[in-house]
Amino acid sequence: MKKQLLSGLVFTSALSTFNVFATNGYFTHGYGMTHKGMAGAGVALSEELMSGANNPATFSANGTQMSVGIELFAPERNYTAAKVDEYFPNALYLDATTKKSDNSLFAIPEFAIGHQLNERINIGLLVYGNGGMNTEYVAASAPQGTFYGGTTGVDLKQLFVSPTMSYQLNEQIRLGVSAIYVVQQFEAQGLANFAAFSQKPEALSNNGVDTSTGIGMQLGISHIINSSFSWGASYRSSVSMDEFDRYSGLFAEQGGFDLPSSIQLGTAWQFLPSHQVVFDWQKINYSEVKSIANPITNLMSAPLGAEAGAGFGWHDMSIYKLGYQWQRTEQQKIRFGASYTEQPIPSSDILFNILAPGVQEWHFTAGISHALSDAVEFNAMAFYSPSKNVTGANYLAPNQQLSISMEQSGLGVSLAWRI
């Protein structure tokens, strides 16, 4: 088992160098290919080892099992700056153009290993990408760029390493807990012209990749009411991360970029022997993190990097997820899903969100699982999120209109086997 665990960690560490993006703000729409095929729903279900990332109480292994997966994620991000008839002094006008971000394909890995200690206790390890932001608006020549500082964009990656345990309290109730070790990396470029707004201009932009770490926890419960109905709930704590020292003149609280807490509640109803419907509600508390939630209007009252420094202005998000799965044959399940949320960016905060246009609202998904043998299962999913556009005034040149938009699609596969 130790050799299997080591090889899995090496595999995931190698893949974690790829950029990670996400869909509900900067959180992924679900964990595990079976749940992603149902729009991320299934907090009340134990479909695979990665179910434990949605709810540690659903973490369950048949003997000793391992799962490895990868998702190819393709976001298309654009911004448009409108033409203006009159230019006012001391304003920051963006070039009147529509610009598309480079880097439109990302690989998102996942890895899980689990072991059934006895009839009541399962233990294991989950490793996965939580989310992130990546944009790169390439400048046509060195002095140019979105904010006249050359190629412009940000790159945020987050990797979760999560030892997990579940405990069967009785025939109906299972409890779970996960420790969460988070590693995140960040880089920003092309923001040098905001130096006048920063308390530490030398730690604002183009300082390479910075890394921070933090520790949190996740708790869960799963309750089987009867043979056709169950419910589950999971709470992930906020994670206090080390500051990004190289960007302490950009993010509020001297480079702070903590992870917000989230909660997910859900039910599963098997209304026919081979047909099941799942529904989840999730809330992500972006307002807990000042570097994410502080509005751009704070530029006029506090410098970038200060406790009240301007951020992205994001609101909390509530996501509604509906999934369906059909046990087509003894070996095969077919899945579909849809989710909806109100995107978190107010129209008044468009300017900074050119860097992180997390505006998606709808996701439509499909998936399949097929048992290749008694010990091996193949899972796959695909999703599409239609383009969403948000328009508002350029805060530093209010007579100029800006628009941001994004469209997303993805395809993922995983293989699970009993050791």
C-alpha cells in the first residue's frame, strides 16, 4: 500500500504543475468524475473514493482501492473596452478593443486511495485541485497591454491534500472528517501602472511565482432514511493561508489570500429501482476573504495591500445542483446534471475582474461509469457552461463601458481499481 501511495503522490505532484481553473467563482463545480457528471451534486451519495472530497462521510472503500483521474478544462475568456467620445484627465482608459485571453486548455488531476480498516472505519487520502484563476492577455508590443504594462494577467493554482476518515455510527448514519493541507501559487503581471494606488509598489506585479500554504478541515454526515431516500451535509472550514509576500502590495492584508468556508447540503431519491435523482445546495462564503470581497471603490480610501485595500468585489454564492443517474445495466450507469448560480461580480467591479472573470451561472453535464471487471471501473464526464457577459463602467474612467465574458467546456476520465 505504501508503494501505491507513493506512486500516486508522485503522479499528482507532477500534474499539479498544470494550471487549475474552476467554474463557480474559482471553486470547481464538483469533485470526482461521477459527481461532475451530475453537475457536482451527490453530497448524499457514495459513488467513488473521490466522493469524500464532496462529503467525507461518504468516503468508502471496498478493501483497498485507488483512483486516478484527469480533467481537460477549456475556458474562453474575453473583455471588451468600448470607444469613448471624450477623454478626461487623470483617468485610466483602456484601449477600445476586444481581447481574448491565451491559455485556453488546462489539465486538472485527481488522486485517491482508500482502505477499509474494519466494518465501521475507512481511511484514505485525497489529492485534487480545488480551483484557481488564470488569464494572459498578450501585449502586441512591450509598452502596451491591458493596463499599459505589457502582457497582463494572473495565475492562481490550488492543490488540496486531504487525509480522510469515515465512521459508520449505525446502520443509517455515517460521519466523516478530513484534514486539509492546501498549497497555492500565484503570479501577476502587467499591473505596474497601479503603483500609485499601492502601499508597496515593488510587491505589486511581475514578481514571479509565490507560494503559500495553510491547513483546514472538513466535516460531514450521511444519513440513509430508507431504501429510497438519503440526505447528507458537509462543511469545509475557511483556511488561513500564509501571505503572498511577493504580492503584498496587491492583495489586501499585506498579501492575504485565504480560502473561504463553504457548506453543501443534499438529498438523494431513488424513485424507481434503476433511477435516482439528487439535489444539492452549496454556499461559498467569498465575503470572508478581503482580497476577494473588498470592492474596487476602496481604491479611494485605502492603498492596495492594506487591510481595506481594493479586491475583486465578489459576493457570496449559492449554487443549486440537480443530478440524475440511471443504472442502465449491472455494469453501467448513465448520468446527467444541471446547476445554476448567480455570478458573484457586481457591474461596478468590472475593471479588476478583467483579470478573473468568474461569471459563470449555468452548467450542463453528462457522465458514464462502466465496470470493466469486478475490480476495475471506468468513469467519464463532460460539461458545458454557456457564455455569460457582465457589463459596467470603468471605475477609473467612468464614461467608458467594459464587458467581461467567459464560456467553458470540459472532459474528464478516471480509473478506479481494487488493489
